[in-house]
Amino acid sequence: MKFITAISLTVWAFMVISTAAQPAVLDTDGQPVQSGIEYNIVPGITDVAGGLTLVDRNNSCPLYVGQEPLRRPITSQGIPVIFKPFEEGETVIKESRDLTVTFQAATTCVQTTSWTVGEEDRESGRRFIVTAGEDYFNIQNNGGVYNFVWCPTESCPSCDRPRCASAGIFIQNQNRLLALDGPAFPFQFSRV
């Protein structure tokens, strides 16, 4: 019994040390992204489209997470979001750590504007990100820009591993929608 307790404590200590050592996600000014502060999520590459926003895809709820279309000059930064780490008391958003993402907007849908993974779309085979619940995502560094990944680990350590995936932009019926199960799309975070 003492051996099992010692192993459990060792594993726990390793997890605490490794998660505390994660680098901070940086905004476009090179500053750490903070919990509870509004940010726009903008493309990490130029001349493709604007920031992330809410999209009414089917004239019904829930609303989808999507991207503003490309307009010249690119002025749309999208709708601000707030990040909230899973780890209570964390104030800095760290790479590869579970967090929630919530748009700071009022909608006609009587539901949260927090991101969640929707059901698989039969037509495309993709899972779209919608605003009808609250799932945990994480942000991973990809050479100075960032990718959103859905693979909750901290929020549910004993769960069976879900079908983890990076989020990318999928174009359907002229809408640029955030979806899993395809190529990742690079983003940056601009403080409002």
C-alpha cells in the first residue's frame, strides 16, 4: 500500500511540475494572454480573412464559430472572447492547458456563447465548433502562431480519450466555419 501511495504521489508531483512549466500563450504584442481579459482571435497568416465571430448557419440556434470573410482593407477583428483556464486560480493562459473560450456578445439564442464541439456533420464528416455548451480546448504553439486543439485532459483525466483534433477553417456554403478533423488553422490573439 505504501508503494502505491508513493507512486501516486510521484505521478502527481510530476504532473504539477510539468503543467506549471508550460510557457504562456503570447498575444500580438508579445505579452502573456490573461484570463478574464477580452481578446480578438485573428488569423496567424495574412490576407485570408478576418477574426473569429458568430455565424448563423441555418437560421436557428446554436450559432457556429466562424471567421469574418476577407474584406479589403481587413478591418474586422471578429467578436472578442474571454479565456478561462480549467485550473482554478490561474491568471495566465498557458500552452497545452485546458481552457474554455466564450464570446463576449449577446445573441438571440437563449444559451451560452461558450465553445463546444458539435455533432459530426453528415455532409462534410467534420465536427463544427458551436456555442451551445462548454467544452475544454487548449492552445498549442505552432512556430509563433497558435492552433486550437480539442483534447480535454486536465478537465477529465479519467475519461476515455476522445477523438482529439485540431481546429481549422472549413468553407461550406460561403461560410468560413471553425471545425475539427481537418488541417489546423493558425491564429493569434489581439488584446481588445
